[in-house]
Amino acid sequence: MAQKVYKRTITNKHLGVQRTITGGSPLETRIKAESQLAKWARQEKLHKERERFDSLKELAEFDTRQAEHAVKACYSILKINLCSDGKLDWASFYHDRLLPPFVFKEHPPRYEQVAREMRVPRKGFFSELIFPSARKKRLALEEAARVAFEEQMRNYNANKESAQTSYEAQRAAFMNEQSEFNRSVDQLQLDVEKGQPYAVASLARIALAGLELPDEIKVDFDAHYHGTEKLIVISGILPAPLEMPRIVRYEYQEEENGILPVEMGQDSFEPYYESTLLQIALSAVQRIFTSIPDRQIHIVGFNGLTGAGKSCIFTCKTSRDLFNPADLARHAPGMSFQAMQGVMVRPLTGLTPVEPLAWPANPTFLRPASGTIITEPDGRCQAAAYQSGEIKNAANALLVGLLDQLEQDLSKRPGDGDVVH
């Protein structure tokens, strides 16, 4: 039976953007939606700041600062995520916000206000004694003011009662929605403990939604769980070279009264692109191992996808035992990726497809013909890391092979006497 998909459509009117968020659980959908809304809020703030500049020269300086910040952020992805606490706190996932108490903002009517608006005269003893008609007029106006005041009071009470009823209905719906959501969190936690594939995969996507990534790049993650192997396969949909921030500065050209963007050269862009994508992959693997206990996940596979056809351009598959000793903060991303037996072809900007080391249960990309796939790191064979006992096993296999061959040769020459083994 197909797993249920939860959806939520979010918008940002200032930026004019809309997106439908999907998830394998209500919690996943909420976390991903909140992350995207926060990203849009930051972009909206920068957009409003940019709109305040009247001088093109000042605007060029502002855009240059933002471009420098974007490039610096891409170089710092792994460092920032290694410093952040990636552990998941189930208690923090509960929807425990309280609905504000009922407040009726409409002011109640006052008789003095009504009387003043209807110009009811004040009682004058001597004037009414001399002019009886004045007293009669005052009493008539007071009666009319009283009738108007009582009508306003009835309307006020009716409006207040209607607002109270509406609030109570809203509160009941709010409490019901809150309870259902919190029950879904409890159920997700229970299913994760049971090792349900949908739950572990959803929790992995929740963990990855918490990665700190530059707002200038768009990254999406999918996850599939293989319970028998304790394997989670992460598919990272990453930016293509043309989608990466590569502008290093903006130059104001006074003669043409315009702004010219200056991009980094190809020699600089290639290592920058590779570093950014590998840092995302390493951060994702580190976050999975940090967030999800060993009893659920032993192995993480990561496939870096990009392009219109979601081509896999780099891949790795690593266990906790292999990953935990790696010093990600000390070594360059490329070295750490190779230590995890990662596969890719340099330059990564060439988008050469490679055969994934771990396939998801339901691939988000087509499996291309094996003849066009590179399976060795950098296009060359790379020996796997030495495992204890390999030399002994190889020697035993070689000795057994030699003895079998000797025995076959002797069996072809009967009558030469016994052979002692």
C-alpha cells in the first residue's frame, strides 16, 4: 500500500512565490514548510533593504557584500553544520502553542456619548420654569437617546455573543488540530522505534531540513529506508553549475550609469562547485548519523543528483564505523569523500554520471545503461580500505587453490604410490 503524502501550500506575497510542500508525515511537512518560510522571510528582508537604495553606486556596494557573503557561506557549509547541534528532540516537535484568550475589541456604547451625538440639552431649572416647552423638548430628546442607546447596547451584546461563539468554534478546531498533530508525532516516534520504513525515512528528511545551507542555493532531499540492512539512502537534489552563486562582485560603471556583475573564472569555479556539493553531502551524512540512533541506521548512502534528468554525479556509501573516525573539520571535503570510498569524476562541473553505490527503493531518477556509467573515483580504480584479515584470507585461498591443482595432477597418474597430504 502506498504511503500517504501530506501537503501544505505556502506563499510569500512580497516575493511573489508559492510552493507546495510534501512530506511523509505531518511533522515533516510542517518542519519543511517552516524552514522554507524562514528562508523567504530572510530573502524578503534583503529585498526590502535593496529597494531603499537610490544610488547605483551604493547598490553595487550592497550587492557586492551579498555576493561575497554567498560565496563565503558556500565554503563554510560543513564547518557551520559540524558546530550545530543536530540531535532531534521529540518534545520540541509537539504543537503546544496556546490560542490567545478571547478579547472583544469593540467598545460598549455609553449613554452620555449617545446623548451628546443627539444633542440632548442639559436640565436647566430656571429656563424650564420660565419656558415649559424647553422641558418638554428635553424629555423627548432624552427618551429618544435612551431608545437609541438601548438599541446600540443590544447590537453590542449580539456582536459580542457572536464573536464569542466564533472564538469558541475556532478554539475547538484549534485544540482538535493540535491534538491530532501531537498524536501524529507520537505515532511517528513509535513507528521509528519499530523501524517502519516510512517513519525512519521521514525522520531522516526532518533531520536534513534542519541543515544550515545558504539561502542562495536550492537543495532538496529525499530518503528511502532499507530496514533489513539498516540502510538509509539519501538523494540530494543539488544545484547545477549555472544555478550556483558565482558572482564575486558588482562594478558600478559611471559612464554607462549601470552595474556590471563579475563572475569567478572557471579555474576557480570548478573547485568551488565541487567543495560546495561535497560539503552538503558530508553534512547530510553527519546529520543522519548524529540524529538517528544506531539501532535504526547502520549505513548511509548518498547520491548527489542534478540536472533536468536528475543525473547522479557523485555517490558514496558508508557505515558508522567508517564514518565516525573521519575528522571532517580537519580534512578537505574531497579527502573526506575519498575516505568514505566516494565515487565521482572530476571536474564535477562536467556532470559525468556515475553508478550509485546505493539505490533507493523507489528511485527519483532513471537508472541509465550501465555501459555509460563511471564506477571508479576520478575515473580510475581506487583500492578499498584494508580490512583486518584480508591477507590471511587471500593466502588461505591461494594455498587451497594450489593444493587442489596438485591433487588433480596426481590423480591423472595412478599407480605411482600413495600421496601424503
